Amino acid sequence: MDMKATKKKLGMKERYRALTRDLGWEPSYQDKDAIFPYASYEGIKVHDWDKWEDPFRLTMDAYWKYQAEKERKFYAIIDAHAQNNGHLNITDARYLSALKIFLQAISPGEYAAHKGFARAGREFPGVGTQVACQMQAIDELRHAQTQIHAMSNYNRYYDGFHAFADARDRIWYTSVARSFFDDAMSAGPFEFMIAIGFSFEYVLTNLLFVPFMSGAAYNGDMATVTFGFSAQSDEARHMTLGLECIKFMLEQDPDNLPIVQAWIDKWFWRGFRVLGLVSTMMDYMLPKRVMSWREAWDIYGVENGGALFKDLARYGIRPPKGWDDAEKAIDHMSHQFMLGLYQWSFGTSFHSWIPSDEDMDWLSAKYPDTFDKYYRPRWAHIRKLKAAGTPFKNYGLARLCQCCQLPSVFTEPDDPTLTCHRETVYKGEKYQFCSDGCMDIFNNEPEKYIQSWLPMPALFSELGGDVGAWMNWVSLRDGVDNGDYDGSTDQQHFNEWRGLATSNL
Amino acid sequence: MQIDLRTVAIEPQRNAFDHLVRRFGDKPASRYQEGSYDIQAAENLHYRPTWDPDQALYDERITRIVMKDWYALKDPRQFYYSTYTLTRARQQDTTEANFAFVESRGLAAMMVPDLAATALKVLMPLRHAAWGANQNNTFICGYGYATVFTQPCMYHAMDNLGIAQYLSRLGLLLGDTEALEEGKRAWLNDAAWQPLRRYVEDCMVVRDPFELFVAQNVALDGLLYPLVYGRVVDDDFSVKGGSAVAMLTQFMTDWFDETRKWVDAVLKVVAAESDDNRTQLRQWIADWNCRAAAAMVPVIEIALGVEADEAVAEQVEAFKARIRKTGIDL
Ligand SMILES: [Fe+2]
Ligand SMILES: [Fe+2]
Ligand SMILES: [Zn+2]
């Protein structure tokens, strides 16, 4: 007897339903609210979790198989890269500053996303949503690990990588990225999805990964290119999940619209501030540049973001509140931030440098309205000081924004000569901000942001302003990991090793 | 840019990342170590969770277990993402071959109808139990402390989902969608399944990650897997001509053998840490084991009838012996 003949043919969707969605059940021994205690306090109303459309229908058998294939390739390439001194293929060791920032600030974010999605994968009361979040949870762990593994070989030869775990929790600039992820994780499951699924995966991923990975390819860094490409199909799933989640919330109840809009406003600005680091990487830290930050923004921000918001308009969503201020900042932010990094380079576990003439000409060409007018003169001044043997250093206390944690180096949206500075008083305490966007975020949730851990005041209150003690505490080796690239050990080593490998002797 | 490089010997400047040198000494680190130790943020966390301001974002104190260093809970399999997925992909190849074998030879149809019916009766409601296990391990990963302990829980959760999906495929192969529907009905309504369903739902409100680890991975799975996939499927069904079922559940048997080594290693380290931990573990294991045993009896009865009591009692003895080896008297 042929049993197969009598079987129903299941379509992809029904089969996925049988293998996944149907696994859940209505509990009766425990209250649903006790099982999912965080599902309602944010005010998002969901009437029917069954309306959730699975953004991708991936079962575990296919997941294991497909991911294992990618893992095999990834490790084969980075093993070969390590064995053949692949690091000597990079354009020059200045390039590594971008990687050092990545490992200290972004890879820990992958890990935080992993934890956050594991929580979301448990807290949402719908099986489809849970499974999608769980897959992202395990993917993000993958990203953290492949990044650490890819950069591990650089750590063996170059400075600034060795203390990434200490830097993550203690050094000042990593606090920008970590506060972003801490903020998302301390929010409820729905806001977390907007923060990471939308802001990080949709707004940031393209602006961060695409230029970053092309930068790596242009600059001969095969290890980074490999983890980037290997993560691409994961990221495609993550973006679909983020979008599905927004649409689901908006379709479930009209009351959800203002809540979601407020989160989009908040997380767009939060994400945009994290991009300050990326803009600087793109415009200043790649010896061989791919495109300017402005060009990347036009493609991935304006074009892609514009399409996204056009798509969401039918739900009543408008572009994020800070959109215009962001646009006004694009031609300034990388210069302002690099000037900041250079003057505080004693306190960074990566090198910065004064752009060369050639660099500056490129910057003028890419930023015709701003670079020569506002920033070239400042670099020229800094260069003069260095030539005179009195390099420009600022050991002063950088005023950090209570929200985004960046030092206040940005200017007024409509006046590039005036540093933007906002202040609010809450319960008798004064709080400082870099922008209206950040101040608004604070004012909406002051009880959250008064808890911000500000690394600079911490230096003064805990270590009495002792810079040496602070360096020990953040595991920064003075004169080695920090300061100007010109004259650094990284520079010496790279030139010497590359000379060895390319000379005929 | 690709330039021709001669092979040159360059002296590395250091062996490993600082945090690994502090833990393991100044020598090259393994990929497991790099991907598992100290990669969770630990200090200067910014905000208290709005969902529970009494706890920190990563909080060691939401469990009653106290560890000086949670990174002591090393996974003896040293699974990180890559080794985990490669291992499971290999097993998936075997499972796929087993399904193809059973299907192509029509082995399912060759089984005595009664036996096939019993197999579905026992196995289909377990899809939902496996989903419960997925929920619980996802929770432990999400709220537990330190990557060495939490990452295997994420892998475990995905395995639990994989098992639920293999069971679903088995149901579709031996029965049809009706088999799955009938299994869900039994899970929700039949008296035989209610103690187990209550056990699983009760686990879902446990918010101490380590107690949940004990309830799910130690106490429940410690009886369910050897009883269902060993005693019932491998022993009983095979004797009666149902080795096709054993082929389709080989993954579960192999998986339990592999993962219990990790579970035991975790228990051993936690118990050895302090008398308080050991006492707490003993109490949790005793309580949950007692409930798990009671929940398993009516389930095993479906296959073994009057022999169920004895089978469960035997397994409880074996379980206690296993736990004693981790340093916890039961
Ligand atoms: Fe990622
Ligand atoms: Fe992602
Ligand atoms: Zn700010």
C-alpha cells in the first residue's frame, strides 16, 4: 500500500505552520500574563498574534545546513589570512584604527543584540515572532564571534586591539555605542524591536556595513571583507524582521501609531548619533577611500530611507523628527568628530592623524561647501602647532551629551560656527546635550537618562582626574595604543614588515 | 589591493587579548575562548531595565545560585557558533538520510498499524513539550549570566525547536496533518498529558534562570529522553517491528547523549562552588524530579501499559545515580 498517495500535499506556508506556528498552545495552568509579563506595559495593543506574517520561513534543518556552509568558508579564509600574513596586504596601518573602533564599540553591540533578541524571543506571546527573534539571537552571537575571530590575528601584530573587552565597559567613546544598546535592552520588547530591528538593522546596517565592508575591500583587509559578506544573508533576514514587526504593530491597532512614531523619532536620532563614528571612519580613516560619508548618506540614508518612509506613510508614519537636522549635519559631522578625536587622542585606544595635503584635497572635493571654509583652516593650524613641536592636545574635560554620550563637538543645525549646546534642569540637577534631538529624548524619559554612566565625570570622581590611573583602568598603554599615528609602533612595524615581505633581499 | 608578499617570519607582538591572558596565561587562545569569555558587558551599565527596575541589565543576582565567577561554567563540548552549527549540520545529514530511507522503502507503511498509532500517540504531543523546552532555554540564554553558560542554552533552545520540527515531520510521514492535530488535542485535553503540560507551563513562569535550567534540562529531560526515546522507541518499538521510528528519532537519542555531558559539567561546577549551592541544587532537583516522574508515568503508560510504573522507577534510580556523580546526593 502506498501511503504517500493518500497524503495531503502541504504548501510551503502550511508546512511551515505545521513545523513552527502550530507548536504553541493556549496555556491553562498558568495565566498568559504571568508567562509573558512584559508584553503589555509599553501600551502596544495586539489583538491577534496569528496575523503575524513570517518574514522568512526557515526551519532548523535548513538553518543548520545553510549556516554551516557559510561558517566553513569563513574560517577557511581567515585561517589562510592568518597563515599568510594577510595583514601585510592592507594599504597601511592607519586603516586599522577603523577596525579597532569596530572591535571595541560595534562587536559588543552584536553581542548585546544577541542577548536582547533572546529576551524578545521569549517575551513575545506569538510563536512566529518568537522564532524569528530566536534566529536573530543566535545570528547576532555569530556576528560577535566571527568579528572577534577575524580581528584576533590583527591583535597579535598591532596595538589597540588587545583590551577591547576592557574598553567596551570603561573607555569614553565606546559608551556611545554601548549606551545605544543598553537603552534598547532596558526598553520593553516592542521598543527593542524598533531600536534594533528598525534603527540598527534598517538605518544603521546599510550605512555601517556597506561602506565599511567596501572600505575593507579597497584597503586589502580580506578578514573583514569575509565576515561582512558572510553576515550579509543574515542581515537581509534581520531587516525583513524589523520591517515586519513595525507593520505588524501598526496593523494591529490604530492606537499603536503614536507610540511607534515616537520610537521611530527617538531611535532614528539615537542611531544617527552612533553614525558619527562611522562618518569619521569613512572620511578620514581609510587610506584608500570608497566614497564620502555624504555620498553614502545620499544613497543609503536619503534614497533607501526615503523609500522606507514612503512605504510606511500608508500607516500614517511620517519621517523621523530629526531628519532635517540630520541632513544639515552631514557635511560637518565627520570633520568635527575627527578634530575632536585628534585633540583627545591621548585617550583613545587607536591612532588618529592630521590629514595630508592629498587627503585634504579629497575632502574639499567631496565637501565643497564646508571643508575649505570651516575645517581646512583648523587642520592647518593644528599642523603648524605640530611642526613647531607643540602638538595640540586637549586634556580638558570633554562635555558629554547626557543622551548620546558624544562630546559636544557638533554645531547648530543652521550655524556651523556655533557649537550646539542644550541644557535642561530635572529635579534640581543640570543636564547637558549635544542637540535638540538628544534633549527631547531625555525629556521624554528623564528617569531613564539620569542614570546614564558618563565616562568623563567618572574619571574625575573615581580617579581624581589622574590620567595615568585612568589609562591603567581602561588598559590603555600610553605612547603605544594612543596618540598620533605618525611615529607610532604600528607605523614602524608595518613599514618594516611590509619592507621585509616586498624586498628581494 | 593585492601585492605579492614573500613569506616572511614575523614575530607576533602578543599572544592573545588581555582578558584571555588574565584568565589563561600568556599563550595563544582557542576560538572557543575568544568567542566565550568576557564578551558580555559587565560594568558601568547605563540604565535599569524598564521591565523590571529591580534588576540590572545583566544580573547575577536574579538566581539563587551564587558563583564567584560564572565563567567557570565551561561547556566541555567547547561549542561556539561555528562548531555548534557544523556539528548539527552533520547530524542533519544523517537525519535527512534516515527520513529518506524510511520514506523510500515505505517502512512506515510496513509497520503494524497499532504500533504506528501508538508511536504517534506518544510522540505527537511531545512537539509541544519540545516547544516549551525551547521557551525555557531561550529564557535562560536571555537572562542568565556569562556567555559560557548562556550560549549553550541558545544552542539548546534551537535544538529543542529542531526536535519539535523533526517530530512534526515524523507525524506527517507516519500519519498526516491529522496526526499533528490529534496530538495537540491530546496535549490540551487528555488526562494522560495534563501533568506534563502543567509541568511545562509551571516552568514558563519560573524566572530564576538556574532553577529553570534544573527544571527543564536536568529534571524533565533527564527522564523524558531516556524513557521515551530509549526505553519506549529504541527498546520496545524496535522489538515490535518499529525500528523505522527509532531511525526517525535517532537525532533525539544522540542529542541527549551529547548534551547531558554539558548539563552534568554545569551541575558539577555549581555544586562544587559552595555548600549553599549544593543544598539549593539538591532541593530543586529533588522537587522537580519528583514532579517530572509523576508526569512521565501516564505518558509512558500509553506505550508500556502496566509496565510504565516500573520503567519510570528504574529511570528515576538511574537519574539519581547520574546526579550523584555530579556531587549532589539525592
Ligand atoms: Fe549583526
Ligand atoms: Fe543583524
Ligand atoms: Zn547627544
